[in-house]
Amino acid sequence: MKLKKYYKKYKEDKARGKDYFKWLFSYTKPYLWKIVLLMLISVSMTYLSIQYAVASQKLIDMAGGGQITSKAIVVFVFLMVVMLVVHVIIDMFTAMLNEKYTFGIRKQVYDKLLHSEWLGTQRFHTGDMMTRMTSDAGNVANGMVNVVPEIIVLFIQLVAVFITLYINSPFLAICALFLTPGGILLAFLIGRKLKRLQIKVQETETAYRSFIQESLANILVVKAFSNEEMFSDKLAELRENRFYWVWRKTKLSVGSNLVLSGTFQVGYVIAFIYAAGQISRGEITFGTMTLFLTLFGRVQAPMAALAQQLPGVVSIFSAAGRIMDIQDIPLENRLESVEMKGAVGVEVSDVSFAYAKEEILHDVSFDIKPGEFVAIIGKSGIGKTTLIRVLMNFINAGKGNIEYFDEHGTRTKASASVREFVSYVPQGNTLFSGSIRDNVLMGKLDATEEEMWEALDMAVCREFIEKLPDGIDTVIGEKGVGISEGQAQRIALARALIRKSPFVILDEATSALDEQTEFELLQRLGELSPKPTCLLITHRTSVLKYCSRELMIDNGYVTMQDL
Ligand SMILES: Nc1ncnc2c1ncn2[C@@H]1O[C@H](COP(=O)(O)OP(=O)(O)OP(=O)(O)O)[C@@H](O)[C@H]1O
Ligand SMILES: [Mg+2]
């Protein structure tokens, strides 16, 4: 039974392993030739350093003989300069490649996230996504640009020295070879454990970062409840937790290094005893023994260095896995866009939706006619925002059908492309840091100055904006810091209205406005020609007088009523 479980786990690991390689390869492909070039330069550096050693030895020999030729000095100095230059090239090339590779991963993951299902992205804390896209992406890049080429170079060195040793003493070479499988097995076993620890380290880093980011973003709440001490202690606690895992990982990697180099030391002792035995029997000279031991040491050095690269390799895989997790979020459905003419209506039939087990919407059916103003009402937490998310395809209702249509018979099913003709003012403060102009133009990037002011007028913004010292170019902070809640809400309205969409959805978009401002806004919206269809989620009865019907959500069901 247990064996079966292990086998299953092994199978799963193997399948995931294949994915890792595929993923790593797809990201490495654009940089492959540059990495190979870097590797070749590194190999040539090894060659240069050997030549440099030979040249210095020659120079010393000449000095011993009392005669130094100027050619020898020139060669020596030349090699030194070339090595310095190559060193600089390697450093610069590595830094550039590292940066490009990391950015390449970030960009691709970012682009993927922008086109992924919204609900899937919501499962991750922003701090978590940030850690995966920065620290984990960096680990992968460092691994692929530094660690892997280093391993390949070491391997080449190892093979070359091994062949030389084999030619000189087959016995010792075989001896060295026998130690290798042991080393590899050990590295494999430790590697798996190390990977688990590395994932833990990254998880604690995520928790730490998310905590800092969230508490700084909500610093007002921390202060309001005099929770400064508690937050400070909590940060220390998170750091302790992180330290615990970092320490365990460090102990394991230092320990494994010790064991691996210890194994190689044992090999050295065996070689030493063997060679000493041969000397005592007069089979070899001291000179040959020195050569044997030097060569044996040369096999060991790259082997020990390879062992030291283990944590780097482990980092690549654990980081790749963590990035793959966010990349696994499915892409959202986007049908070919259609051009809607005039006002737009929507037909919803038998739509059900559940975030988890409990259905928020249960077999919901209703029609909204083109140009109609409908109020969506219902208790807090009943599913009003959820219904909008389904209509805009931010979440995909597994069951049912949603179709938009215009007065000329053009129809399209709900998908990400309906957002081209549906404008949305989300619940809560959704402004970006930057100028008010930037925020409004987000609705229509190529809008003219005139269009912008038209939208601002409709959203009753002109008066307060003209009073600001920098007017429309006033820079606001994150989530609209620097202006009032109602002003932020009106800018968000202008951002949606600038699109002149035939279908407008307002999720409590007038909740922070006084009745007079709300009246002006909805009045202007209703007077537009052609009149847009408008869904207004509201808790306020004042809004109802602008609507012809109300859509009431209760207990997962929807009822429509004329007003
Ligand atoms: N991302 C989510 N994941 C899981 N459950 C969610 C998510 N968003 C909302 N819910 C749940 O779905 C239910 C409906 O939420 P929704 O936001 O649609 O309510 P609402 O009617 O808009 O409420 P309010 O008037 O307070 O804005 C709630 O019980 C909420 O707990
Ligand atoms: Mg809501």
C-alpha cells in the first residue's frame, strides 16, 4: 500500500519534472546562444589561466638559469592583460544576461497574468505574486545564467582530467569513478530535501513581504486601532519563522557540502595509501606519486565544486515551480470582438455560479432591454457584484448562457471582449497613483481634451478639479490619496463615461455622492443620445427613480419588478 503511494508520488514528481524542463527550456531558448557563448568564454578563461601558470613557471625556470628573454616577459604580461580583459567581459556579459533573463521571465508572467482568469489571480496575495516574479524569477535567471554553465564547465574539466589520470593510472581513475555514484546519490537525496526547505524559505519570504506591503498600504487602520506594537511584534515573529527555515536550509547545505567533500577526502587517502604501497615495493618513483596525487586532486576539485553547486540547482527548480504555479492559472475566454451599434441589451438564461460549494447565483434568467436603466438591489453579500462579474466575464459561470445584442440583430456571447462595449465603475476606490488626467484617460487612451472634459462634466468633476492647484494634472497617490472619497468616485465615473459605451455598469458608484450630485450625474447619463443601457447596483432608494425596473437578488434567485 505504502509502496503504491510512493510509486504514485514518484510518477507525479516525474511528470512535474518534465514540465520543469519544458518550462525552463522555453524561457532559456531566447538566451541559449548567449549562455553558450558565455560558457565558451569561461572555458577559454580556464585555458588562459593554465597558459599563464605555464608562462610563469617558465619565467621562474629562466630566472633560475640566470637568463630571462624579453619574449617570455612579453608573453607573461600579455597573458595577464588578456585575462584581465576577459574577466571584465565575463562580468559584464553575465550581469547583462542575468538582467535580461530575469526581465524576460517577469514580462512573460506579467503578460500571462493580465490575460488570465481574474478569479484565479485572486487566489494569490499580491505580495506572493511579487515575490514569485522578483525573487523567484531572479533565482531561475541566476541558476540558468551562472550555475548551469558553471556545472557544464566543471564537468568538461572533470572529464578532461579523468582521461589524463586514466592514461597515467587506470586503477586510481577507476577508484575516483567509484566514488562518483555515491556522491551523485547523496546529492540527489539531499537535493530533494533541500528543495523542500528552499520552498519553505520562499514561502516565509512571501509571508514577510505580503505582511509589510499590506500593513504599509493600510497604515491608517494600524494607527486607528493603536496596533503599532502588535504589527511590529508580528513582523519580528514572521522574521523568526523565516530565519528558522533559512537556518535549517543553511545547515543542510553546509552539512551536505561537508559530507561530499569528506567523501572525496576519503578517496584522496585511498589514492595516497595505494601510491605509498607502490613506492615501498619500488614500483613507482616519488615523482610519479606526486603526479598521481596531483591528478587525483584535480578530479576531486571539480567534483567538490559540483557538489557546491547543488543548492543553486535546487533553487532553479523550486523557483521554477513557484512561478509555474501562477502561470498555471487558465487564460480567460476571449471571443472575436463584434461591433455593437446603438444601445445594447443582454439576455441571461439559466446562469449559476459558485465561488466554492455554495451557489451565489442559482439558475438565474432575465433580460435587459437596450437603453433601459435597471437597479440591482439586494442585501449586502447576496451576490450583486458577483452578478456583474459574471456579466463582464471576470468570472466564468460554468452553466448557462449570456448574450449581448444590439438593435440591429448583432449578438455575441459573454467573453472578455464584451468589455470593449461595456463600461464599468467598480465598487470601492480603484484609482491609480498618477495625475487625474492619466486616470481618466485610462478609459480611452486616445481621447481628445474635449472628450475628456465632456466626461468630467458628466461626472460632475469640473468644479473641484478647477479648484486644485495643478488642475487636471494634479498628482494623486495610491488609491486616490489626496482627494476625497466622493471625488475619487467621480473620477472613476469619468474614466468609465469617457468611453461612451452603449452599456454602463455602476457598482455603488454614487454611494459617496450627495443626492444633488447623484441627481445631476444620473440625469445627464439618461439624457445621452443614444441612451446607454445602465445597470446600477445600489443600496439607496434615491437611485430608483431613474430606473424603469429593479432586479432583486435574494437567496441565489433573481426577480424583476417594474418601478
Ligand atoms: N473572490 C471571492 N471568492 C469567494 N467568495 C466570494 C468572493 N467574492 C465574493 N464572495 C462571496 O460571494 C457572496 C456575494 O458577494 P458579492 O460581492 O457579490 O456581494 P454584494 O451583493 O455585491 O455585496 P455588497 O452589497 O456588500 O457589495 C458573498 O457572500 C461573498 O462572501
Ligand atoms: Mg458588491
